[in-house]
Amino acid sequence: MTNSLLAPSTLPFDLPDYAHLTDADYREAIEQGMAEHLVELAAIASDHSPATVATVLEAWERSGALLTRAMNAFWVAKSADTNDERDAIEEEMSPRLAQHSDAILMDARLYGRLTALAARRDAGEVALDEQEEHLLSERLKDFERGGIALPEEQQARLRELNTELATLSTRFDQMLVAGRNAAAVHVTDEAELDGLDDGQRAAAHEAARAAGLDGWLLTITNTTGQPVLGSLTHRPTRERVFRASAQRGLVSADGADAETDTREVLLTMARLRHERALLLGYPHHAAYAAEVGCAGSTEAVNEILGRLGPAAYGLVRARGEQLQAHLEQTEPGATLEPWDWAYVDGRLRREEAALDPGALRPYLEFDRVLTEGVFAAATALYGITFHPREDLVGYTDVARVYEVREEDGSHLGVVVIDPYTRPTKQGGAWMTSIVDQSHLLDDRPVVTNTCNFPPPAPGAPSLLSWDNVITLFHEFGHDLHGLLSDVRFPSRSGTSVPRDFVEFPSQVNEIWAFEPTLLARYAVHHETGEPMPAAWVEQLLGTSGKETYRYAELLAAMLLDQAWHQTPADELPTDPVDVEAFELAALERAGVRYAPVPSRYRSAYFHHIFGGGYSAAYYSYLWSEIMDADTVAWFGEQGGMTRESGEHFRRTLLGPGGSVDAMESYRRFRGGDPDLAHLLRRIGAE
């Protein structure tokens, strides 16, 4: 059959023809796409006519259509449903794509066309509107950060560094998926599952069956803490699960898991990133990353982390003392360990008449949360509606395709929902774009929502934890950023904003999980139809944003990220066995080392910074939350979840995407800069 990626899609909404695409099609389209893109850019570079918006910016934005189409289709399928061939394609293409980017960013002729346009603007020969000004500024910045000013010899070294880093990042992520799958805990004695409900046991039994095992298999999620730790009453099983999670990426004494030991890879990456930063004129990689963020500098990042980290750990240590005392009542002499926290905390909450997270699951059935919670919030705020398209095929059999329509019934875009974990899926949860919105190309957005919720056993409902609910609302906030994009240029669409801004709209969307009118609709017992007890709802409303454990583990991860990327290369570990000591020393210096509450990620499985795009930028979740807390206060002042408030948020902040300066968008929305006091109150640090 013909490779459908080689031409624009003929399917509704420009969806890729996943039903007929082969892995060979991806490889062919990516290779041909890179070649075509360079030819198209060469035509721009060799154009000797006076530089204009049409001949430079618009021509650039129209270029690379095949490569964009191929890469968007491939990355969605690769991250959510990989196989050996897709792993091989990624391993082959990652360094080639880095080389492709370098070929562009070190092309003096292309840079010359940009500077020529800037010169004509400065001379008053060309007038640029706001979106054109911002795009030109960002393009010039890309070249400057990409080494255009370096001597040829240093450019050659930069190319080598970028190629090797791309290769290592791919290797890290592939080892991570393999390590996570290998870490699953096999249980053969059902007594060791005491505390898990029927649905959790059925899911574990199904996981074991799929792996060809008897008994039950407790799969591992990408974070250090694991969902089942809050339910398991059998302490040795809790310890097994925690240790299986925390030891991922570390080779065991017998060397059996050497193939998933990521430490040598991450050490090499940290050193190479430092070398690249020095080559480009920065003191370290963290400074290179911060320059293009809203924070602007590592000094600003360090100031906020240094202020909030010890404060959060002060609060969590106080809670830890309470949990230690409670643990000793049932297990005299026991010391509170990381595998105890969630379980003992839940038990103490029950005695305090506080909310027990485990009791919520029967009231949180996935489909109802999605339609009566997540979708309903978007309708209430933005007037958009969601319509299943069972005639359309997603990138896996379980992915669901929904057409999104405006209030007047006109087509807005498409969202593909893929909720459940599987061995072939990358850990975590994420949004991606298959088609970027743009007025220049007249494209409507197609976005995905990919999570790793426990799949239901055959014939059983999918029951979520409260954390799962928040994750679903969070990722859909990213989807809304893409769906409601209203920009001219495709490269500036939706979530194409600074890394420490991109999490802000998604964190804002979490607040609607706590909206009382929505809770009444989606928090309903899956068997009896009874609403969640009013007392529980009241307590849920009181938990919004006040989980000190979550803030503590997140802040530890943020500080660990900065330690890896602010430390000079000659002070980094040289031996993989020293990685753990480096981690502990970094957390100790930052005042956030506390054994019962470990970092949300240990270095060996920290996908965000060694496999994803968050190196030296994991702090962005906190930086975004400053704006999030300020925005939540604004919505409260406006009366909460109203169409008028939603429309203002959509038009001033979501719609502009990355087409203008991110903080300028925020000021237009809010009327000023965010106030840190709202976040300090939220976490109880004020």
C-alpha cells in the first residue's frame, strides 16, 4: 500500500491513517521529510529579494510539512505503544534529527535572512505586527542559542555534543520503560494483597495473566511512590513494592538488571550538557535552560526553591512525627519508612475523621469522571462540547476519538483519549499534538490525552484514585491549551510556550475537579448510583492544594534537577555507584533530606530531565503554580466556573499560545504580575 504519511491526510480532521500505517512508513516519511525540509529552507536562504514577512517568516512556517506530519504521528504512537521496531526507529532518528536541527541553526544564510528582515524592520521598510515580531525574535534567539556565532571548530564540537545527547536521551528512556516493566512485583500468596479492593486485585491478576504468570502482578508507575502503597496492609509487601520502584535503574549485586542501569547514561549526559553550556557561554546547563523561561535566571529559580523547599519539609516532618506515633501503636518499635507513609496517613485520617483516599475509588469511575467532570467543566467554561467518533481510529485500539465543537456547533478540533497503562507505554501522563492549530495553514487542532491509569479487569469498571482524577484534569488542561489555540503561525500554537509556563494552564484546570456542582455529577457510586457522602465532599474541598507530602516530594525532585545541572562537570560523580551519594548530599544541602518522604523521582528514573524536555526545568511545575494559585484567586473573585470568566481566560491566555510573550499574556489576563502570597497560603508556608 502507498505510504499515507507522504501526502496530507485524506481522513476527517487530518488524522493519520493509523489503521494502515506500518513502522516502515514512519521511517520512510521521516527520512524524506528531513530531506524535503532542507530543500525548502535552502530556497529561503538563497532568495536574494528584499526580506519580507511572506518570503522569510511565512515561507519558513510553511516548510517542513512532511517532516512535521511524520514526526507528530510517530511520536504519539512510539510513546504510547512502542515495539522493537519503533524503538529502533527512535534510536536511529534521534541523532539524525539533532543533526538536522544543527544544519538549520548553523546555516549562516538562513540566519542572514532573519537579520535582514530585522534590519528592514528597524529601518522602517517593513512593518511587523505583534505575532510577527515575536516569531522573528524567537527565531533569532534559536540561532544564537544554537551556536551560530561560534567559530567553525566549536560549531563542529557542538554538533557532536547535540548528536550524542540525543542518542543518550533515547537510550535512557528505552532503558526506563524496560526497567519499569521488569520492576513489577509478582505475588503468589493472596494474603499479601490484603487491603486491595476487588478491582485492584482483578487488575493485578489480569496483569499477571498477560505476563504469563500465575497469581498477581503489581505493576510500577513512573514515580517513586506507588498507588497501592496506600491500601496494602501487609507491610512486607509494601516494602517490596517501594524497593522495586526506588531501585529502578540501579544494577543489583548479581548484575541481573545491568541492561536497565541508567546511571552511566545520566552521568554522561550531565557532563556533556555542562560542556555544551560552557561552549555557548553559560556557566552551566541550568543557566542555559533558565534564559528562555519566565523565571529568567537560575538565581530566581534558586530563590523560590530555597524559600519553599525547607518550608514544605518542615510541615511534612511535623506530619511524620504524628505518623510515627500512630505506627508504633500497632507495630511497637517500628520506624516510619517511605513504604509506610501513604498507608499510615490514610489510617490516621480515618481516625481523625479525615478523608480516606481509598474509600473514594468506588465513586470515581473513569467514564463518568471524563464526561461529567472533565468535559463538563470545559463546556461550562468555554462552551465547547465533545462528541464520540467511533468511526475514527486512534493510534491504539483502546484510544477514543472525540470531535470537539464550538458552542454554535462548528468544528473546533479533535482530542484522542488513551487512559490505561500497558507494558508498551511510556510512564507518566502527557498531552501531544498531532495537528497544530494555525490560521496560516488553516489547520484545526488534533491533540491527545495519554495517561497510565490501572486498566479495568474484563467486565469491571475502571475506578480511579483521587490522584488519577487530578491527573486527568491536569492533562486535559494541556489539551485545552492546544484545542483553544488561536494563532497565525503553527510553530507558535497552543503549548509552544516557555517550559515554566506550559504547566500553568494545566494546573489551573485541576481546580475544577473540586467544583461542587461537578462533583455532584461525576462522584457517584458506580454500583448504587449514590452520590459521594456530603461529609467527604466537604473534606475533599478542604484538601485542594494542601497536600504537604506532594509539595515536599516535588520540591525535592526540583532541587535534585538543579543540582545535576548547576554542578560543574569536575564535581559530578565519575562512577555510577556514586550517584546515590550525590543525590543524598544535594538534598541534604537543600534542607529537604527526610527518609520517609523521598524525592518524587530518583535520578535513575527521572524521565523528565534525562529522557524528556525538562532538564534544569522541572522547577517549572512550581513556577507555574505561582501563576496557578494567583489565577485560582482570580476565578474566585469572578464567581468561579462561569462562561464569562472562561471566555476571558480563553481569549487572553489560552488562545494566544506562544504567539506573544508568555508573561505579557498573563498580564493581559490578570491585569498584573502573579502574587506569590496565594501559593504560600496554599501550601501553608505563610
